[in-house]
Amino acid sequence: MQESHTATVKGEHNLPDCIVYIPLNTYPEAASDDAIRGAISFAGALGCKVHVTTFAVQFPPVPSPIGGYLINVEGLSRAAEARSRAECERLQALVETAGGSGVEVSVTRQDVVVGQVPTIAAAEGRYFDLSLVLWSAESFATQEMAQAMIFGSGLPVILVPPNATAGTVDHIAIAWDESRVAARALRDALQILPTGGRISVLTVQDEKTLRRTGLAQTLVSSLDLRGYEAKAVDLTLDGRSIAASLQDTALAEGAQLLAMGGFGHSRIRDFILGGATKGVLTDLRMPVLLAH
């Protein structure tokens, strides 16, 4: 079953055809209200419309001829379903009021068998332009959603920390090492950069062997030819992790979004991450666009 609700607030959009997809799981728990508000505000700062889908879980009947004497499995399942549906209703009201001035928000609900939410979300996300995933390093459900969207949706995916704030997104940082996934991240990020926006090209000098020197400046020259305002920033780790170095530098440069490639290995049950990607997910300090 799918229910649809729309809350519309007229406003100006830098990218009127861009729609951001935000999937919200409700089992075993939903993201915090503040994190949801922050993600919607960030989507509005991108100049995009927002589509949110809340997922109510369903539990198939489980035969329990012996266990039923000890624990009411069927009753617990139905109670969990009711809580999930109630949370969807509450989140619908929250989302409709969270858009605020200038953001157009639509909300739908899907009822999905438990365990299938990330797969269904990844398939639904293909009908939109990019996806925002509310990130929590402590939530397994959030990590499963992120994995499904990054590996399965084919969309640019932005991980949004709980403390994301509203504002403009007119300055992006790109972690550049001349790799295929870095090029994909750059392309995805440029699609949401408004006219007149700035780009900081970050290249870490002492993390791995680069094919040649001057990579950041080479990209800056290419971006200049295309009419972008870009700046080369070479950085060193100085005892920090690469994830901390990239985010610290991006924030110091004034960027509101860091774009980077990641997940260079095939998808398996668990994440197989490079050092930079794993570090960012462990300590996400700013919105990060990940390309696979």
C-alpha cells in the first residue's frame, strides 16, 4: 500500500527540475526529528524540491508451535507494525512542516516487508535526481540504507550528519586523486552547484603515491576553461586521518559540501571501505557526496 501527501510552499529554485529523494525507515527506530529537519533544510539549500518516503514495516506470519507458549510472536509482530505505521503518520506531519518557506515537499508512505526497506528504497530512488541519507554511525538501519542507496540506486548520494544546518550550498570541495570515482563525484557535484558557485580542489600529498604532481592545479585549469571559479588546495595529513584532513580543510575553505569517490570494491554483505571513506563514515562532520 502506498499513501501520498503533498505540502507545497512556492519559492524560487536554482534547479527547478531537481528533486531530492529522502528515504525514512521507521524500524527499529527512525532518525531524530532534528536530523530530519536538517536534511530537508539542506535539500532546500540545494535549490531542489524534496520527496520523502516513509516506510512502515510488515512482518509475515511466523509459525511458532512451541515458542508460542513462551512468547506471543504474532502479537509482538502486530504491535511493531502498529508502531511503525504510527511513526509514519507522525513523520508525515513533521516533514510537511519542516520544509519551511521556499521548499516544495511531497510525502508518501510504503508498507514493506521487514528487511526489504533498503532494497525498495534504492529502486524507488531511481525516479529522482539525487538522494539524501540521514547518517548515524551508531544505527545499523541507517548504514544498511546508505549501502543500498550508494550501491543500488545509481543516484548521487549525500550523507547528511545529524547537525546539518540550512543555508546556501554555493561552495563545494572535491577530494581529487584523478581516479574514476573521483571524476564521477566531481560530475555529480557540479550538477548541483549553482551558477557562480565555487570549487575547492583538495589533493592529499602524503597519503598515497599519486600518478603525477600538480593534480589539483590541472583540474582547476580545466574547470576555469568551463567557466567555474576553482581553487587548488594541496594538503598534508600532519598526523591526522585522511578523513579528518579532508573534512577539516573543506570546512576551513568554507565549503558546504565535500564530494569524494569511495567504495572501490564490489558490494558484499558488509561495507569494504578505503581508508578515507571509512573514516568519513566514522566521523561525519559535514554533508558528503559519495560516488560509486
